[in-house]
Amino acid sequence: MHQLNSTSFQIPRNDGKDIKATLTTPISDSVAQTSPEASDSSTVIRYGVMFLHGSGGDMDSGDVKPLCEYLTTHHGLPVLRFTMGGNLEARIRQAHTVQTWMRSRYAHFIMVGRSMGARVVAKILCEPDGDRKGVCLAFPVLGRPDSARIASDLDERKGLVSSLPNDVRVLFIRGTRDTYTDGEVFRDARSLCAAKNWEAVVEGADHGLKIWKKGWNGVEDGEDVWIKIVSGLIVGWLEEVVQFPAVCKEGWVVKGWEQGDCNVNIAEGTIKLTWKEQEPTWASFHQSSGNFGRAESSQESGSSNNTATSPEAPERQKAD
């Protein structure tokens, strides 16, 4: 596991409304990677992550900071998180400024947006000259559940997903208890989407992607399991689909994205990962490193199914 270097600074804008940002990098990386001031061509690093938070908070609100730091410490990825404000269009303009900053320092980077940040990512992916890959966490297709604007929001947000162009690759991660979205509505929007897209559904997870089960607080070995799961989904997808390697294998990495969508369920100290139209594979909470999620093939294992052999799989439990 990498030690963490964290640098807070401001990204300048022409209107004088500078953007507050924090860059986390593995402490073993080069000076260029840990210095936000470095910008000449000799200091461009290959890979980075640009994280966009949701509405009603900032770059340090809730679980944004620990998720970003986990991607750095356990997967070796430099992550820039920053504070946005205003309406959707204002946040898109702010994200464009940060994109310019990222391009001056990273040969490749990926946008990861959560909630309203996911809408910003999708909007930029729809731009003719925008980025062509991104990750959307808890995309709020319904809008606020108590909002009188649900009907109008629904058309706009479904339209945004369905209008993603065919040269885009995007991963959606959502929870089954997310009251800001609806699985059936979201599937309808994805069915009209020309982009190559994947969906990972976490059983029992809410809009913050925290997992709620009776008698369990969502923590194992002192760490939030949802962070391990979400980071493992993101990094595995980046490696296999985008060819965007993490440099540290301390955290879980989900493999097998050529199989399409997947569901993640938690039962009796294990994670159950079920690929679309495939048998489930399993991984223990207590493994400290390595990959999970790729089942043995029948040719390799001599078995007639795609179920991994370790540990023994208990019966599936429904989310409470």
C-alpha cells in the first residue's frame, strides 16, 4: 500500500473565481507528479483521475475524500478532486477548466463523477470534442425524490444517458436502494444509448453507495466495504476496457468486464459478483490483496459452470 501525499491549491480561472482542488498521489511517485505547479512537457505523467463531487457539498464532503484517497493508497492512482458550485452549466464550465489543468500534467486521465458530478461527466462525454470515456457513480436519473420537478427532470436525464455517442465508453455504478434513480427507467435509457456502456449494480447500496444490511454496519477490518467494492469496480474497468493500468495491486480489482454488466451482493462475509447471464463468483472480505471477479472457465477448471472455487458460496440473500 502506498503512503499518501496530499497537496491543496487553487486552479486559476479567467474570471478570478479560482477553483479549490486537492491532488493526492502515492508518496513514492516523482516530484513532478506531486507538484501541482509543474506543467512543462518533461513532467507529464501517464495516468490520472479527475473526481467530480455531487450537489450540496464540496470536494471533502461525506465519502468523497476517503474514496479518492483509497484510489491513491490502494491502487496507486493520482486523483484530483475539486470543489464545484452553481447550476449544471456552471459546473460544466468549471470542469472544463480542470480538464485543461489535467491535460497539462497527464497524458491520460479519466473523469469519475458522482450524482450531479456524474451528470457533468455525461454532458462532457456528449460534447463533440469532449473526453470519450468516463465513470458515473449514482447517476440521478429521477432527480430528488421529493422534488416537484421529477417529471421534467426525468426526460432531461434519461435523454442525457440515451444521447451518449457511439465513440464513448462509460461505466455506471448504482445501488438498489438509491431513491434518486430507478433500475427499470435507467435500463430503458441505456437501451437507447449508442455508447458502449456497462452497469454495475450494488445490492443494498443507497445513493451514497453505502451498503445497508440488518445487523451489519458496512465495515470490515476497520474499512468501509463499499469503498473497496466501488474502487475495485472502477479500477478493473479502467484496466480492462480503457487499458488504464493501476500501479498498485493492494486493493481488490474486478476482472471480467468482457462479460458485460454485473451485480454485487454481500452475504456472510463474502462478496458475490454475478455477471450478466453468468454463474456467480466469490471473494472473501478478508483477503488483503489480489484480484477477484474472474471465474474459471470450463476448459481451465474442468467444471461445467463459471463458479469460482473459493470460498464456498452460501445461498444468495436478498437485500434487506
